[in-house]
Amino acid sequence: MELQWDGSAFWGWQAQRGLRTVQDTLLAASLPLAAQVQRPVAAGRTDAGVHARCMTCHLDGSSWRLEATRIAAALNARLPPDLQVLAVRLAPPGFHARYSCLSRRYCYRLLVGPQALPLERGRCHWVKGPLDLPAMRRAAQILVGQHNFSAWATAETRNPERRLYQVEIRSEPLAGGELVEIQLEGESFLRQMVRGLAGTLLQVGYGRRDPEELPALLRGQPRSRGDPNLPAQGLYFEGALYPGEGSAGLTDLD
């Protein structure tokens, strides 16, 4: 299934005792619909405050009490307004939302202008600017490929080698400012890696870091050599890519 949520009031995806999380909220809504439901698994794990535009997850259950085509509507009737199901599809044998995933896409949104915009509050990170977008784009291209991303990983014990397929800087005018999006696609990401990379690209935009410094950072420099993470509210999980047809490689039930 594909989910969308506003992360403002969630403590991320992963279940945590005593805290409101996406995983627990979805599980609670699913329990009345089947005799047995396992804990849902997502393509990625988001931190507190991070949004998701289209997160793929799988939900295994037995003896469902309604037809599969009605599950999305039934779940949405039980879910809060800040978490909704976009689609439910039948997964092929062996499908796993996390391990079958070929790539994941994230977007970090910057609002650039002389003042914050109330209607964008909680949806992006406001900076006054101006930003040197050509320099940011040069730096973004240096990040593409397989590198050691230790300089941008927070409290991470996994292998720091990751491959980024694409890093793009896009911009569009807004009334009262400009929206700059940092879009990244990669096989997988380290903990808070995207927010760290966005922080470095912002420093490049301000002229406080030269793009030519990045190759050295990509050779396994410690986290202290990177830049501060940007706030969670500007980050979106955009989608996941799987083998087969469609954005999630699933068989549509409609």
C-alpha cells in the first residue's frame, strides 16, 4: 500500500513506546479488519517531523473481513486526517517493502525570501538567502555516485558506503519568495543523511563552503567535518521504486 502523512505530530515511522508513530497508528487502524495483522513494514524509516508524500509499505494479514478493493477506504475511515492511504494493491509473492526496494527518493524544501510564509509553516525550512543556485548544483553533482557518507550520518553503525543516483536543485517562484527543492534518489540512505547533505548544500548556497571541498568529505571524514542537519519539517519521503510495473511494482486491484 501507499501512504501519505504530515509528519508534524508524529514521532517518525518506527514504533516507540508511549509515542505517536505512523507504524503504530496504521497497525491500530488495521486490527479490526482481519483476524490477524502483522506490524506493517515501510520502504524507509522517517524521523520525527518528517513528511511522506508516497511511502510504500506492506501489511500482512489473514482472514480479512472485507474485499481487498475496500481496504483503503476502511483504513482511511479509521485513520486520523494527518495519515491516509493512497492506494492498496496486491503484492506479488516474496514482495518486501524494504528489501525489494530498488531506490528511494527524498526532497528537502527550502523557502527563500525576506520573511517566512505562514501557509508554508511546517512544510519547509525558511532561509533569507540569497542562495547561489549554480554553486549548489555543482556541489550536487559531486555527490552523485558511490561514496563514503560518514560526514553526513548521525549515530550510524552501518556501512557508510552509499550510492546516490541523482541529486538535483530545482527552484520556482512563490508569492513573497522562492521555493528551492533539493531532490535526491539513492539505493538507501544513512540515518539523517539527507538532512545533513541539505545542510551542506545550503552552506554552499551561502558561499560558506566551496563545492571543491566535497570530494575530501566523501572519502570517509567524521561527522564533525560535515555541516549541521537542517530541521525535519523541510524533508519529504517522495517515493520508492520496485521491480515491475508502476511506481511500486505491485499489481493494481482496481
